[in-house]
Amino acid sequence: ASTLTIKDLHVEIEGKEIVKGFNLEISGGEIHAIMGPNGTGKSTLASAIMGHPSYEITKGSVSLDGEDVLEMEVDERARAGMFLAMQYPSEVTGVTTSDFLRTAINAHREEGDEIPLMKFIKKMDKNMETLDMNEQFSTRYLNEGFSGGEKKRNEILQLLMLEPKIAILDEIDSGLDIDALKVVSNGINNMRGESFGCLIITHYQRLLNYITPDHVHVMMQGRIVKSGDASLAQRLEAEGYDWIKEELGIED
Ligand code: ADP
Ligand code: MG
Ligand code: MG
């Protein structure tokens, strides 16, 4: 199993420090959830780890099985086995979902070891079935005219097709109705196993009713302030974040 290690990470946007000493280790077989109020730096953390150019890492380290992730180009991070839905183009005219995915899979493989077409089609069919996706979806242009729910399903389809070692899913549940939420959760649950580690970032506990995380972390003011098991998410849903602020003497 692979391990992503984040140590004392500090991230600035436009000279303002947003992530302030973030530590976490995610290994294959584990699902971690990060919860926290709006504006605490959750998305900044995710974007910085995947190499978004607007975010400046001023201190700390991120490594995947001992390899320095921060030294890698964005596409190298993906090839090393990291996944973030945001790294993919939002709308690509003239490229079908199917073509895009086949290109993406082959980009992860050695030259001369491209996925055989039949194998690709079978895998695609199976995963689209898991996600309850319409067959014609694969021949539509990527994200063009996709509804919010279709975009999310498409993100999870990418996850199932690319089989990353470590995935970071930022607000994958936002804007989903309950049926889409179940389908998306089902897709993530299908990935569960020793070779897959996942960080789910969510504002709401709702998603965690369908995907039971092994670890739940609360992020406030740019760092993890509390960690626990799945019951921590339930307590946050019931009681909000104020009790943690009180416990820690945090003011905002
Ligand atoms: P969260 O995902 O926890 O809601 P974000 O990481 O999106 O939080 O935002 C953390 C802080 O960084 C917020 O105060 C937000 O206004 C600020 N921020 C985020 N992105 C940018 C940006 N591109 N430019 C300037 N400030 C930003
Ligand atoms: Mg936000
Ligand atoms: Mg966010």
C-alpha cells in the first residue's frame, strides 16, 4: 500500500497564510475525512497538494512513498498515482468522455503498454453501470452540457477508471440530490481496499452516512485541531463546531 505524508504544510495565497502547519498521513486501505467550517483552508490544502500554481507552499513537505511530491509537475503527480478531480479540464469541446479517459489511462502507462480497446470498453461499461450512468454518456463531449450531478458522476468515473493510489476528493457531495449521493458513494466504496487511500473533504456529514471513514479530522484556521473516528462526524452534525472552538479556546 502507498502512503501520502503531509508534514507541517504551510500555504499562502497572495501573501496571506491560509494553511498553517498541516500534518496528516494517508495510507492505502484508509479513508480519511476532513470536515470544517467554511474558509478554514480545506480547498487550499487540496489544491496546493495537487500543485495548483496560485498556491505558494512556504514550509513543510508532501511525499508519496518517500518521493517528494512538491518537486513533481502536476502530471507527474497524477502518474505517480495521485488523483484530484480538479486536475481535469472542466469542459473540453470535441473530446468525448470515452476518448478522454482512454488517453488519461494510457498516459499513466508505459509506452507500448496501452490498455487494449476491448479491455477499456469492458471496464468502462462496468464502472458506468456501478454509477448508474446512461450508456450514451461516454460518447458525449467531456463535461459539455453536463448537469451538476453528471459532472460529479463523471469525476467518480475517472476515479474508477484511473484507479489512483491516493485520491483527494474536495466537496464531491456538494449539490447532489440523495440518489446521486448514493451513486457517488457507491463508486467510492467500490474503490475501497488496500491499494486505495482516500481523503474526503466535506462541509457536511451527509456523505459520511454512506461512506464510513476510518478517521475524521476537524480543520480550523488552517490546521487539524481534532481527530477521531466516524462518531466525530456524527457529533459535528448534531452539535456543530462551537464545542470544539470552546474546547480549544479558539475565537473567530
Ligand atoms: P474552505 O475550502 O475550507 O472553505 P478555502 O481553502 O476555500 O476554504 O479558503 C480559505 C481562505 O482562503 C478563505 O479565507 C478564502 O477567502 C481564501 N482564498 C481561497 N482562495 C483564494 C484565492 N484564490 N485568492 C484569495 N483568497 C483565497
Ligand atoms: Mg469553501
Ligand atoms: Mg472548500
